[in-house]
Amino acid sequence: MPIHLIIDGYNVLGRLGTLSGHIESARESLLRDLAAYRHRRNHPITVVFDGWQQGQPTEGREHRAGVEVIYSKRGERADQVIQRLAREYGADCAVVSSDQEVARSARVSGALVIGVQEFAGKLRVVPRGGGLAHKELDVQEDAASPRDPKKKGNPRKLPKALRQRARQLKRF
């Protein structure tokens, strides 16, 4: 079953450095990338943009190329909308944001939280062959922190929390 992706639109644009130019074109570019990602992975996607300062008195919703776009209403921040959606979907969603408050709230709701940089790597790359090359696996294992010499077990095996996160991220 595909997981619903909830994306903090301006947070993603800001972290990727595309907000410095024309906001409309940056937003359109993000929506094109997300539509292509949705086509590849078949995850329902909702992008939330701030409208709290200059937005409409009601929440605006539209669909663009299979991606639901929500503009928060005047007086409500996108973070509040994302937190509400994360509570609504619970464990059936993943929140893409690097905002710590949003991430904390989403985790409490049971949602998977993906950082912007981590998701950006998956957004623009089309996977080939369905996995990591052996050399890439070796590099990741070497990057692990040195172990205590008294510790038992397989030194190449990642900690349980990291293995679980890797399994969750593999779906994206």
C-alpha cells in the first residue's frame, strides 16, 4: 500500500536554495518534480504552502498533475496544516520537512519523517536495478562509527534503529 507523502513546500524550496529567485517558477518546478516522482513511485502526494499572511480566508486546495496542493488560510501556517494532516493519516503517511517542530509532531502522530536533503536525493534520481551497488554498501559500512572492542556481535551490522529506518526509506 502506498504511503501518503505530505511535503512542506516552502521548507523544501528554502533548503534546496531555490527560493532566492522567482517564487512562482520555483514552486512550479517543485510541482513538476513531484508529479514525475508520483508517476514513478505511485505515492499520493500533498504539498502544503504558506498562505497565512497574504492568503485567502479559507484553505485553498487544487490538484496539479496528480499532486494535491494546499495553501493554508490566512492566519494559519503551513506547519499547522501539516501537523493536522499527520495526525489524520498517522502511520500511513510520511512528512518531508526539515523543520524540527513539524518533525517532532509528525513522529508523535506515528508518521515517518524524511529530511529535505534526504528526499531531494530520491526526488531527482530514477533508480536503476533496484538497489545499491556492492561498492556503495562497502562505503556505507566503512562510514559507521568505530565499535567498542568489548562489544560482541557482527561489527558490520548496522544498529537496529538504522536498519529499521533503511527498510522504511527503501519504499521511497
